[in-house]
Amino acid sequence: MSIGVALGPSALDTSENAVDTAVEFGRRAAAAGLDSLWFGQQFSHDTIGVAAVVGREVPELEVGTSAVPIPARHPLFVASQAQTAQAAVHGRFTLGLGLGAAAFSEPVFGIDYDRPIARLREFLTVLRDVFHTGTVDFHGETLTAATPFSAAVAGASPVPVLVAAMGPQALRVTGELADGTLPFLVGPRALGEHIVEPLTAAVERAGRPRPRIAVLVPGVATADTDGARAKAVAHTAFYDDIPSYRRIVELSGARRAAELVVIGDEAVIAARVAEYFDAGATDVIFTQTDLTTPEDQRRTWAVLGALRRSRRSDAATALL
């Protein structure tokens, strides 16, 4: 069981140097005793490249993306970036992918957001071929990928791929072709019933290994609970209008996304982490830890690091 944190792009984009700041966050995460650090993708820095630099500079950490949207990206280019990152960190990079959203497809890239599940299937098919054979000859309905030369990167082991999948169709494809899922804004009960169960079933039908369930949990340890809740509403309102998120929020027993943000003291954080692991998570990754103040963020990372050490100690004791 792994415990990590994720950073949104704004944490780096508001700094003097995005890459230097990312490395500093990586060192803080390692010092706090965390297992992993994940980076979000918008339209500024390249999150795969940032993860590679951080993983190279901070060898104690697993690094990953949470997540790179696939619309307007070609899997051969993503495969090249991901393998380069994997070679840079000697096997500690995980590629997190997202289906994207209609609001950022046609207005931004001039492409239609249609047939996202078909595109996901074809995208993952190409990645899997490249990661495991170094070549691909794929002619699908939404993309073509045919390598005239080897696409393998020297020194790169196959890159694990997680998909931010929450709907039944996306989970089915993820179970067949990816290594696990990276859900966000899902409560523990909904995680177990609507993500872990159908994904595990899809994996078993495909005869593949047990999936990784790396759940992204927004939350912060703070004494200013009222202020944090007000900020949570503002920061998560965007997701209330996206059908896939609205569905999983409702399945989690919440009326809006902000209700799933974990806010409180160390005991509140610890209890929620335990609930996610009990529901079937293999990784708990806290995000939006910068919701309030830098002091609260450090406090949150400290409690998560303590929980990670406690769980490792308990696991070691159980083996004796």
C-alpha cells in the first residue's frame, strides 16, 4: 500500500521556475516519507518531462502523471516521452492518462470530442505494443500508428499505464489494456462498488494481473475548516458540470464535488485514508493539499508520511 501526493499545474506555474520548484517539492515529499509524487497536465509545462527531472533528482520517489489527456495527442509521441522519462528514472515512472473533456477539445484544439472510449482503446493498444515490442502497425477508426523504425528507448523498461477511468466502458477497456486506474473525486464506498469491482472483473476476464487502484483524494489538514470548505467549493465547482464526475460524485453519496474534499485534523485524514484502503485502493494520493496555506500543506504531507511509515511498520510486523 502506497501513499503519495499530487501537484496541480498552478503550483509550478506561479513560481519563478516550474522545473526547479517541482524538484524542490520532490525533495519535500521524500523528506516527509511519502512514496510518490504526481503531476497534473494543463497547457503550460510538459508534465512527463517534469516528472522525469524530479525522479532523476529525487531517487527515493516514484513519479507519475495525473493525468495526461489523450485528445489531440498521438500515442507514438506520448510513448516516446514516457519511455524517455522511464529511462531517466530507471523504472520509477508511471504514466497516468485521462480521457479529456469536451470543453477542452473543440474550443482549444479544434477537434471533436467524439467516441472517447474507442479512442482510449486504440490509444492504449498502440502504447502497449510500443512499450513491449518497440514497434506498432495499427490502423484503427480514430488513429493510425505505424513505426517505420524502432520506437523503443534504450534503458526504458515497459511503462506502467493508469487511466483516470470511472465509467463502466472506460473501466472495461482499462482492465483489458492498462495496468490500473487513477480515479478522482470518488468516495470510498463508490470506489469499492463502482470502480474496484468492475475493474477487477474486467481484469479477470482478460486474464491479466491484479490492477493498481491509485485513488486521487483532495484534502488538507487544517484548523480553518470553514475557510477550507469555502475554497473547496470554488476549486471543485468545475467538476460538477462534467457528466462523468457528476455521476461518480452522486454515487459517492454527495451532492457536489466539494463534499468529497477531506478537511480536518490528523485524525480525520488518517480515518479517510484507512477507508480508501479498506475499499480496495492500492495507493492513496492526496491532491489539492495547497487549498489553504503552505503551513497546512506541510502539515498534510507530514501526517501522510507518518501514516505511510506506520503502515509499513505494521506490514513488517505481520510478516514476523
